[in-house]
Amino acid sequence: MLGSLFVITENQMRIAEIAPLYESVPPQFYGGTERVVSYLTEELVAQGHEVTLFASGDSKTSARLVSPCRRALRLDERSVDKLACHYAMIENVMEQAHEFDILHFHVDYLHFPFSRLCGVPHVTTLHGRLDIPELAPLYRRFPDAPVVSISLSQREPLPWIPWIGNVYHGLPQANLSLGSGKGKYLAFLGRIAREKRVDRAIEIALKSGMPLKIAAKVDPSDREYYKTEIKPLLNHRSIEYVGEIGEHEKSKFLGDACAQVFPIDWPEPFGLCMTEAMACGTPTIAFDRGSVREVLTLGISGFIVNNVPDAVAAVSQVFSLNRMACRREFESRFTASRMAEDYVTIYQSLLNPDALAARTPSLNSTFLSRTASV
């Protein structure tokens, strides 16, 4: 265990990070939540904390790894009941709970009936959308489950649940490097899904006269949508679908692009690809939904638009932006070290409840001061 490697002081903690099992930590390809859990885990270890990661068996980490399944469930052709593996993992966590100072869950509400009884401080980062009708009655049953948002806009459907902090995602500074935009194309990164609106990205590219490269996965639930509505749009010679890419390919894919298009049609809780592009110095042209106004800084890391004509007009403006300034915006706001420090503050607050009081108002005022100028 990592405990043999470190002398634990009063400032160091024994932390359990509990990840979803659908992707490895970090993912081989697409996977936002698992990627963030990896960045957080590695940074916490680097800061000297004793960390145990509960994740799939093909995960790679410097923390102690506990795995209820041999590989990421999405890539395991033998996996049928994926929920069963998650409950086996939660049982593992509960059995070992007394070994930790804090339990940090990233599996939504699955653990709530168990963690409320285990007697160990715990917190849950909610990574998904919250505008789902069934969630309100569920969260009313668990008013004692402390949760963290990944953007303040994510909270809007459920502002009354026990939020104890807001932590924006962060990336290791060395993961992605400053690019030149020499490829002179637009980039689309993520998933091909109805709410991600790759069809809009194609329309923006065609109307602006810019080539578009699409690096995206297609989930089984979206295959029919891809086949019937998106695949026919890929026949144009300036539109290239490159498929799902891994972490090591992102620096070139985003760095060579003159801009990323993010034409979402849903309340995006965060949008990790906006910060990934930022790390490459590549501005993002994003539709004004969800967290976009919290993540992007107008005229520095991108443009915020409301329709396709405005997005097309923004394409012609991205060449005036300073890519180094875009990269600096990432370095000042969205690093893994900053993310880990924010979470450590929350962990310490849970161990010392008297220190909790003033966090959320300051976060809200920070957000309001930023969005007022956008």
C-alpha cells in the first residue's frame, strides 16, 4: 500500500476515489468522468496523500488499485449486467471504509443507502445532467448526502440538494501542448449523439468554407442516429470522420485545428473538451448552453454563440485570438493541481464541519462576476 511509502502527517489523508467501471481509469479512448478521476487521483498521490482507487482492473494508477472487474465494462464483450459489478465495488468500499479518512464517490447516487450508514465522511461529485424528473424525489430521500458540482449551471435543476462545493475539472499541464493551428481546419471532439449536434458542426464548417475533422465515439444507443442522420452528412470531401481517438492523439488533433466547434443542444455539466482545446491554445466556438459561460472567457479562449450564422461569423474571428493567451487561461484556471487543491479543501471541510460555511457563496459570486461581463 501507499502508506508504506509516505509518512502520513496531519495534512495528509487516506483517500478512497471510487470511479465508474464503464471505462478504465484513465480511459483508453473516450471517457470524461474516468479521465477526470485519473487526473485527480494522480495529483493527490503526487501531493503525498495515501490514495486507493476503486476502478476496473485495466486501470493504470500510482495509487493502490482495487478492482471488482477485470477490464472496462464497455470493452468487455462478456459483461452483461454492468450494475452488478458496481454494487460489488460499493461492497468492497464499505468493507474497507474504516481504512480511510474520506470516501470520494464518482458513481452518482448508487452508494447513498450504504454510505449514509458507514460512519466515514464521504462526498459525491455529480458528473452528469440533473434535469431528469426521477432525480428530485430520489435526492429528497437523501438530504444528508453531501455533493459537489462541476459547474454552477449544473445545479440549476436541483439547487436545494446539499451542495458543499463546486470544483471545475482540471488537466495535467504537461498532457497537452500549445499548437499552432497549422492544419487550418475546425475540430469536433467527443460523442456523436443528438445533444452534441455534430450535424450543426458540419453545417458551420460548410457555410464557413472550413474543413472539419470529427473525432468522436458512437455509443450503441446512438448507432441508429449515426447511421440514419449523421453518416449521410459525411460524404462531403471537406468533412472527415476520424473515429474515436486516445489521449495521446488529442494534442495534435486539437493543436493543429484553428478552432474547436462545440455546438451543443443540452445543459452540458462541464465540457472537458473545451479545456483540452484551451490547453492547446485552440479557441472554442460554443453554443450558449450549460457550463459554457463558466468555462470560456470571451475573446480569449473562444466565442459564445446562439445560432449557426453567429458561429459561422465567429470562425472568421478565431485567427485574431492569441493562442498563447488561450493556453495561459488554461494554466490559470483548469489545471489538475488546482482541482486537487479544491477537493482537498472540501475533504478537510468534511473532517472539520465548522470550516464549511463560506464556500458556496464565494463560488456563486465568482461565477456571477464572470458571467456578467460575457
